[in-house]
Amino acid sequence: MNNRSRWLVVVLVLGVAGVVALWPRDKAPEPPAPTRPTQDVAALRAQAQLRACEPAGEGGAAVTCLGDGTRTALALKGPVLINFWATWCQPCQKELPVLDAYAKQPGAVPVVPVLVESTEADGLELLTRLGVRLPSVYDGPDELRKRVKAPITLPATYYVAADGAVRQITDPPVFTAPEQVEKAVS
């Protein structure tokens, strides 16, 4: 076989390999994402023993009360401390018990934890495990978070003053003691 024939064979083999590599194929079905067994959310609500949500406000963002599953409107009327959190957020898991401890103090500003980017069931399980009983809401469509223009980073905490002014609390970025919460809302 001469050089020209060898090169012709090499080019032909590479051409066939290229066609095979680029030829469209049917996609192999992706394996289903692992899911945990479905749980009875009503049972999780009973187990969490959350305090009742405040009555619905006028013109507020539509959220679900984690304590009883009712849809309600959370109005931005203060004074109130709103804390956005998710079950996967490690700083949130450390901050929620601090917020709960602060809220139990006499004269404390009401605290409303708002679950985002997680399922209701996961949120109820975490609150139960942490022993947090605050009246909490679920903002699945992120309506409330969009309304206050909250960042995607969590936790994100906002103080709503009596006059309706909303300000983000960034110092500290995560509460580690009830005294920090008291200072932030005063």
C-alpha cells in the first residue's frame, strides 16, 4: 500500500468516526431524581406545634401559614421582623432558634419567619427538629421576597417599622444572640 492509499484510509476512517460522533441520537431517559416518601403535611403541622399566624392584612403578599395551611396575606405593616430562610441554609438553621428566643421576650417585636426555596414538609420538619414554634409562613412563589426586593442570599432579615418603612438588617448578617435582634429592631 502506498502513502497516498494510507492517507486515504486514515481520512476515510476519521470521516466515518466524525459522522458517528455527531450523528443525532435518541436521548437516554434520565433516571428519576431521588425522592423521599410523601408525608402527610397535616401530621407534620401537628407535630411542629407552631403558634398561630396573625390575621390576614390588607393588600399583602399571598403566603401560606405553616401552622394550619391557610392562605393569608402578609401585609408589610410594622413593627415586625421578617426573616427569609430555607431548609438547606446552614446559617438559617442557627438563626431560627435565636429569633424564637428573642420573640419569647416581653415587649419583643413580632417575628415572622418566611420559608422560601424549600417544601412546606421540609420546613415543618426542620422547625420541629429545632424546636422553633414561631408563627411561620411559606412563600412558594416568592411573592413577598420580590415585594421587599430581598436578595437571593439567605438568611435575609427585614425590619418593617410602624410607618411601613422597610429596611434590611445586615449587621449582623446572621443573628447569634437574642440581644443582637433586640438591638437591630430598636
